[in-house]
Amino acid sequence: MTQKELFHIAKDWFHQQSWKPFPFQKETWKAFLQGKHGLLNAPTGSGKTYALWFPIVLDYIKRHPNYKTKHKKGLKAIWITPLRALSQEIKQSAERVTQDLETQMTVGIRTGDTSTKERARQKTTMPDLLITTPESLQLLLSSKGYAKVFQDCSAIVVDEWHELLGTKRGVQMELGLSRLKTVCENLRIWGISATIGNLEQAREVLLGPTSEALQNSILVRANLNKKITVRSIIPEKMETFPWRGHLGLHLLEEVVPIINKSKTTLLFTNTRSQCEIWFQKILEKHPEYAGEIAMHHGSINKETRIWVEEAIRNESLKAVVCTSSLDLGVDFAPVETVIQIGGPKGVARFLQRAGRSGHRPGKESVIYFLPTHAMELIEASALQVAVKDNAVEDRIPYLNSYDVLVQYLTTLAVSDGFYPEEIFSEIKQTFCYQGITENEWQWLLNFLVMGSQSLKTYDEYKKVEVEPDGKFKVNNKGIAMRHRFQIGTIVGDATITVRYQKGGYIGSIEEYFISKLTAGDVFTFAGRNLEFIRIKGMQAHVWNSTKRTNKVPSWMGGRLSFSAQMSKLLREELYTAELEFKKQSQEIKSLEPMFNKQREESIVPQPGEFLIETFKSRDGYHHIFYPFEGRGVHEAMSSLLSYRIGLLEPITCSLAFNDYGFEMLSDKPIDIQAVIDNNLFTTEYMLADLQKSLNSNEMARRKFRDIAVISGMVFTGYPEKGVKMKHLQSSSQLLFDVFRDFEPDNLMFQQAFTETFEHQLEEGRLRMALERIATQEIVWKACTNATPFSFPIITDRLREKLSNEKLADRIKRMTKILTK
Amino acid sequence: MTLPIEIKNQQFLLHPLGGIFWEEKSLLLISDVHLGKVAHFRKFGAAVPRKALHKNYLLLDEIVEHFNPFQICFLGDLFHSSLNKEWELFENWVAKIPSEIILVSGNHDIISPHKFEQIGVPIFQELILENFLLTHHPEEREGLFTFCGHIHPAVRLQGFGRQKLRLPCFFKTNAQLILPAFGEFTGTHVLQPKKEDEVFAIVENEIVKV
């Protein structure tokens, strides 16, 4: 069949639905059918699934002209989704195509939710089109004879690639693709990504920087050009608006008219606990919404979530309070309005959420921004500019993640075994391992086989064995089984499922929260008040309660940092506080009372000024610095600065940071004049100092925890067997010390530090920030009380510790206080 | 660096490595060494640095040299797991140490008593010496003062400026004293002291009474 005829089939189908294919869809079909690889840049809900399911099916039709009567069995294409919750949706759209075109193709799902029965069935006959997750793909690579299963697979689509890029799941995907390129005879690789700053790089990472695939590839942009309007919800009385907080309930009543005005409203919150609280409070204040509003977050059971998604589609809900769980996938035409509660911490994410509303082409998307405390109004104002300039962030891909490579090599050794030369040339082609040396590779192989770099007679280390012909293989069943349980790169806190005593699954909560409850405690979860009865295995039993409570489970979750662009915009917005009133934005104008309060004892800094505030409270001596560079940079700068201050005089302090600045809280005052006089903000010896500062705090330790789990040095236990995660935590903590003392040159121990530098502390940005500070005048204000700027920082409970004092000295001071 | 305490008219020295020396009896008490843990992990495919395995013996040598005791009594969990090659290292260690060695067994001690008897280490469920009880699990018994382990006790300290610390400790109540875990590569468990309890925290090379 010619391309023209194939296109005709597709266009006919679109015509039958009374749709018209978008140019980007046609462009993708064409490129795919020409045998090209590529990256499709298209937002959620734009018809991106049809852009790729169609050519996959058309390609099959092309190669099997009697497709209507004959069916050739076997896997033909894989669709990777980062969220298994989306797989049902993707399956439906695939089935629509395969069935309407009268092919006999089958579509199947394989994720953590797939039953063992179904998996066994798939083992004998794979569906033609398989929808799966990065982890499940790795699991397929760990089963015997996988090469044969994938042999005839002609396409792999990685959906939501921007979500995977910049994570270790992305690295896992790179490795999987490097293997499939060899195993599949004629494979096309496609990614789908929302708009991010580094789209070109995203394509390079997907396909491999030096690969033929990249040469023969295309970047398709959907360019749907949607108009997005941002409206801030500004409190009427600024005097009573809080200086801190993260819930935003003060503005609850402002939300009501917005909900009433539109058909369906999505309220995005930043955390699941915030989501629970908002849902609860709306119903409490406005019982008339009962049955018309719902809640959606990742810990609620699947059925409820699917029900909510359906209800949005058939317009039976007025509003849904949700988290990032509704960021991806799922096309909701009826959503008219979106409200973002609290800073979204990223322009890309904000745009994606805004794009949830007004789905019809050409229709404008409206997003309301609801600040949770005063300082966030500055953020709101900066976001307006960011949206106008489309200033989206980059997603920084990982380099040399040895832990993921060790896991991958073990996976291959568990299934059919591997020959190092073959795999080395494959991984050299990936972005992540493009710079890996022969020495490092040999180190990793030694590590797999001997658990060290040399053989000792009394050592009983056992994992991968080398067979006489040079094949690396795992022959021990126990090791293979433990490895399969542990495949994956997401290391989280253990979760406990919450059930009614009489049965009935409600959702899952972090063990940390449950461990603090005692029988009879009432907490709010999934929109209900539940009384805790007992823990049984990995389950918490509860029943409904009518008691009121303010206990809401918290989910730790990562805190995101502002990008460089966003931080710059934020600073520029702040500087406008000193402009003439009429030149200020609505948000900045409304902050006037807060700025005045700030000016009472301190200043609102201007471009040439770097502000430091100090004061004493019951908690200790507060020293607050305001670089306005985003959380990540502040984390690094506070670590660097406290290390340098410690050189002048030993100190112990607790560090807190947000996107505006950072605090050093200490039990004795720090001499700020000495900080200024000794030029402690210099970029000289920055790297060396930063490295030394890391030895005395917890960051690298935490990174190491994940690395130890991913590389299989710590076993997290069998699921549902009730092996507590706490055990893992402490044993990887111990492991860190053991490595520091005995094997500091271990590549994976080193990796913990590299990752801290590159991904957490953003070393490059730190240098630029310090250079900027060097041009500024340092303004030190010794205050008697907390200022509005300092308030959100000093009340933050999530802190880093740092000390270079002698432990004994500290303890003597502490015991003195205890006994006082 | 050691700290003397008196219990029932007997003199004891607390050592920052985590042992207690009973002066009148020339008896060194050590608890929860968890030998063989490193080898056990490695056998199951977790690549804990092999060198870590020798550390315990170095520490044992250090404390034995310091007191030169007539007897050493391990208060349980001497070995972490079933028999592995680390046993040979232990055997060598026992052979070169002049002191007599006894073991009060703990929940982790699953290696056959015969193996211990072969190298001249007798095993007991518990021991009563005058009015002192030596066991693995904490237990208060009428008229006796208990020395035990098992818990791996630690104490949490708080100070001005939201400072927090967690340190391994000797945890003493009116009727018993719980020893810290001697072994490297073992965790700790925080205990909340009551008013009458005494806590001796291990701070680098010192013992500090909290």
C-alpha cells in the first residue's frame, strides 16, 4: 500500500469522527512511515496519542495487506507511560484505532497492577501493542528468552518523556532502549514531551548522542499556540493576610464565586495533605457542594480516581481538588477553569496545569493563582511575566549513574546473562554513560562479581558469576528473586495501605505518619474522618468516625526549587516595590502594607543590595540571608557559608531555606561583621569549600541512601511481608559510614557527592549567584523582631544540620540547658 | 577516658567503646558485637566493604588491651547470623586472647553451642554472680542488679537553636544497666530516660553523664 492510501485510511477515520487531523499529527505519521525516529512536542490532551498510534497501526497494515483476515501474532509496539494510572486511557485510544480499522490487533497492559495470571498469559502470547511502565520493561528484560519476545517489535513510544528526563527512571529508559536497539530487528523510537527548555537535548538523550537513530530523526512541534491568562486572587485586606503558611485557606471564600461561575473547576494543590484539607474545608463551609465536588490524589484508591476522572468527563462535578496526579494524561474537555493554590514552583508545570482548561483549539486558558502567604504574591506577579515569555525550565539529565547501571547489568545477568563487550558498546551510545571509561567499566564488573576490586579467599560474596565462555550470569535463585523485587529507581518511604476493618481499601499512607498514631486517634484521609484501630502486617485498620480532627497525613515528597529564569523574574518583581505606585503590578501594589512593615526595621532590597537580617528569639539566634536565587542555590550557599564561618569560629547551626533566602539558626550569635570583612561570599575555592562542607551535613548521606537501594547494596524487603523501611534507612545510614571509613573510593559512594553537586546544589548557578553578590552592597540589619520576609523561612521545620564543633563541647552546653 | 561508677558496693568502669569492666572480678562485659554481619550481607549479594569486617576485632583488641581482664563475658548477639567464614577470624581471635571467654546467648546467637565449646567458649542462658544478673534481654529480678544488652540504647539530646543529637549510651535504671552495642555497623534505638534513670552517653572518646 502506498503512503497516500495509508493516509487516506487515517483521514477517513478522522472524518468519521468529524475531526480534522492537526498538522503535527500528519507530520508525525509521515515521518514515522518513512522510518524515522523522533520526539513529538505536544501538550497533554492535544491528540498526541493518535499522532503515534495511527502510524504504528498503518505500518502494520502496510506490511500485512491482508490484515483484515489474517493476524500475525507477536509484539509489534511498546508504549511506555510513567504513570500506570494512565495505561487504561491509552489502551482505549489504541483499541479505537485497531478496531475501527478492522485490524485484528490486540492491545494489552503490563504494569505492577497486572495480575500474575494475565502476566503468565502474556508470556506465551504477547499482545500486538503493549502498554507498560519503565520498571515493567526492565522486568521483562529480566525474564528468560526476552530477546525473542522483542525481536519483531517495530516501535517504542516513550510518553511524557519530560517527566522521565532528569530522573533515574529516565536513565533506566535509556538503558532499556540501548538493549532494544540491538534486540529488535527494525525499531523506531519516539518520545512525546511537553514543552521544556531543553527539547533538543531531550531528543538527544532519548535516541543517544552519537547514534544513527539521532541522525535519522525529527523533532515535531505541535505549536498549538494557546492563549493563557493568569489572574491572581488578591486578598482584600492585606493587613490580616498571613506572612507564612502553605494552605491558603484564608482565601477560600474567594474561590467560591469562581467555582460557581464555571462548569467544572480544577483546584491544584501542591501536596496531598493540602488537597485533603481543602476538600474538607470547602465542604465544611459550603455543604451545598456535597456530591458536586471530589478529590483526586495519588494515594486514593484506583477505583475512586477512575470514577472522578469519568465524572469530570461527563460534567457531573462542579469542582475537583487535586494534586499533580491530574497533571498528566487524561483529556478533560469540560474543564473550564483552573485554580493553582500556592506557588507551583515551576513555569512548565504551571503552563501544563493552565492548559487543563479551555481545551478546545483557539480557546483561551484561564488559570487563577491563589497565594498561600504574602510573599507568594511576588511569585504570582513573576509568573505572569514568565507565562508571557514562555520561560520554561530545563530538565537536567543524569550522567554516570553507576547505581542504575549496576542494577541493569544484574537484570541482564538474571535473565539470559550478558557478554561485557556487547553491552559496553551499547551503553557507550547512551547519553548517561557516554563518558564512561574502560577502567570504570571494569570496576563495575568486578563489583558485580566480587563485591570489591580483588578476590580474597575467605570472602563469600555472591551475586553475578562469570561462566567459562565469559558470560556474566546469576545462577542463584534467591539472588535472582530478590533482584526482581527490587527493580526500579524510585526509593520512597514505605507505604501502608489503609483499610476498613470489615474490608474495603481506602488508600495508602506513609508509614511515618501511621507510626505516630495510637489506637483511637482520628485522622482525615480520602475526605473521611477515620479512627485508627490497629496495624496488621502492612495494613492499617480503621473505621469511620464522627469526631472532628486536625490530623492530616503528610506526604514528604520532594520540594522543588525555582529555576534560574524564575528566580531572576522574582527578583525583578521584588525590585518594583520601590517604583512609583502606578508603575507597579496589581500584586505588588496589594503588598504595600507588608512592604511597609518590612521597612520598619529592615529594607526591601534593590538591585544593588544584598540583605542580611539578624535577631534573637526563644529558638536561638537567627541570621537570615536573602539572595533570591531559589531553594537549591540557597541550600548550597548556606552550606558553604556556614562551613566558612566555622573556620573563623566553631559553630553549630540548623539551616532552613526557601526560594527567597536562607536562615542559619544557632545557639550563639554569628559575627556578621566578620563575615563581611573576611569576604566569605567569594567564589575562590568555592568547590573545595563546598565539598568540605558536605562532609559535615546530611545531603550526600541522603543521596547515598537511594544509590545503595538502586544498586542493590541494601535489600528493602519483600512487599507485604512487613519488613519495615526504617530498617533500610538506618542500615543505609550505617553503610554510608562504613564506606566513608573503609572504601571512600567506591564509585557509588563518590556518586552520592557528584549527584549532590550537580542535581541538588546546582554548583554552576551557585557560582553565578556569588558573582552577582560580589557586585552588591551588603546591607546588614540587626532587628529586634522577625520581619515579614524572614517569617516563612524561620518557621520552616524541615532543616539541615551542620556542625564543626567538637561533639563533647556541644553536649556540655546542651546538658547545661537540660539541667538548668 | 573511662568513667567509674559504683553499684552495690562494687566498682565498675565504663569504656567509651561500649564495654564495662568489673574491677573486683576483673571481668569485662561486652554486648551485641554482631560479628559476621558484614560477611552475612556479602553472602547475600550486598557489597558492604570487606575491610569493615576487621574493624570489630581491632576494637575488641583495643578494649581488651586496656583492661587486661581475667574474664570476658559477651552479653549476647555475639554473632549476627548463621555460620560463615568469619567464624575462622573469631576462632583466631579467641586463640590469641589470654582472657577466659564466656557467652550469655542472645536472640541472634544461632550458631551451635558445640562450635563454641570446641574453641573453649562456654555458653549460658544467663549468669548470676553474687547479686548481679547477666542476661541478654533486659529483665528486672527481685534482689538482683541486671547487666544486659539487646536494645542498642541511644539517647536524644536537645539544645538551644533547635539542636538535636542522638548518641549511643549506657542506660541505667535502679535495677539494671543496658549496655550499648559494641559492634560497628549496628543501629541504635532511642530510649526516653525517666527521672530516676541515669544515662551515660558515648561522645567520641569520652563518657558524658547526661
